[in-house]
Amino acid sequence: MTNVSPDDLKFQEFDEAADLLSSNPGASTLSISSPAAAASSEEVKVDLSDDEDNQQESSELLGGEKQTGGFWTFEYYQSFFNVDTLQVLDRIKGSVMPLPGRNFIKHHIRSNPDLYGPFWICVTLVFSVAISGNLSTFLSKMGNTDYHYRPEFHRVSIAAVTVFLYAWLVPLGVWGFLMWRQSVERQISGYTFLETVCVYGYSLFIYIPTSILWTIPFNWLQWLLIVIAMVISGSVLVLTFWPAVRDDTKLTAFATMAVIVSLHALLAVGFKLYFFQVAMYTGPSHSVQQITPASNHTSLTSGKPQ
């Protein structure tokens, strides 16, 4: 019987196996070792594969959120309406209850501006102003026998043109001015055009309940409501745009804020003067005609026969 040394019973690597591994490094190999080491290696392999799958899924989700088509596609505009009811209500609440030191963009929009809220606020404001204006005219002239009510549907068109032009052109001008000042003065901060439109849209919400209260035919009450609405909505704009222009020159900063507040006040005053004119009715006028008896008197002449 031949003697067998312990080295003869060990697995040995051959040159052919080394050549195969060098030609195909990614080939799977089987290494026989202790059971504990094999189990641990299998567990590590499973955990790594799970992590890779999770990372791949998360990257696909993030990539799907960021992928948007061109401006001619529906997906491009869908991101502008990606808000829920709670977010819209929170932004409406912030527009009617402005607090000192709270920037509307930073505390309510938070890098997620939308067009859903501003669009429906403008549409609601158009119909509320037009309908309330017709109702206010009817109530102010009620009792006048010479007045015959006729609905003025052209007021809807006038209100729509006024509201939507203000909600788009004024933010466009403010955004363009801030971009220009930012290029001149490096320390000036600015907002995107969508954020500016969003702020202006939500600032118009206060005029919806105010326009309904304007139907009360008291001139002093209507002007008081205008002042209250202008203070509330104007505060939202001032608290939002003042941090963007306060680092500019004092003249430019105060002039910018004065123009923003003046245009906002001009909108409210225009609503009042055109849609809510209170007619001063003093009662029916009676015209008295004096009838002289001589006008209805027929004189009889009698003559003697000759």
C-alpha cells in the first residue's frame, strides 16, 4: 500500500482553470469551504442584490418624476397643476391672513408653485364681480318706477379681460423688472415667473367675498370693504416682494413697492367704480299741471234778433 501525503488530498488550481478565469473574469465560480462561510457569503450576496434593486427602483421613480416632455405636450403643463386640496386651502388661508415676517412663497408655496389655484380664483372672481355688480345695480335702483332691470352680460367679458390681464401682465412686468435688477445688482434676489403668477393669483382671493359684500347698497360700506381688502391683499404682495428688493437702492425699492401696491389698489377701485355704482334715489317726482278753467270753458254768445 502506497503512502499518501496530506498535500495530495487538497484541491489544486491548474493552469487551464487560471486561463479560463483570465479570459472571462465575470464567470461564476464555486468555492467549497466551511458551511458557515458559505452561508454568510450567500446572505451577503442576497442583501447586496436587494439594495441594488431598491436603488434601481428609486432611481426609476425619480427619473419618472423629472422626465417632462416639451411645452407642446400635456405632461409639461400637468406639473403646474400638481397640488392637492389641502395645499390649495393652506395657500388661500395664507393669502387672507398675512403675518408679519412670513414670506408667502417660502412659507406656503415652498418651491412648488401651481396654476390650479390662481386659475380658479380668477374664474370665480370674474363671475362674482359680474353677478354681484348686476345685483348691486338692481338693489340700488329698486323702487324707481322709471328703471327696468336688464341683465348686462357684457360685464362678464369686461371682468374676464380685466382680471386675467392683471393676473398675467402685472406678474410678467414684476418678474422682468426683478430679473433686470438682479443682473445689475448682484445681491438682488428674485423669483421665477411661475412663483410670481402664483402669488398674484392667490392674493386676488380676498376680492371674491368682498365683491359679494359689495352688493349691499351703502356707498360708505363699499369703500370700507375696499380698504380692508386692499390692506389684506397688498400685505401679501409687500411681505413677498420686499425681501427681493430691500437690498437694492432705497429709491428703487420703495418705488417698486409703491407701483405694486398702486396697481393692486387700482384694480379694486376700478371694480367699485364700474361694477358697483350706487344710484342716489330721491323718490318719484310728481309733475303738477295747472289746468285753468278758462281752457275748458265754452263761452256762449247770445244775440238779439234784428
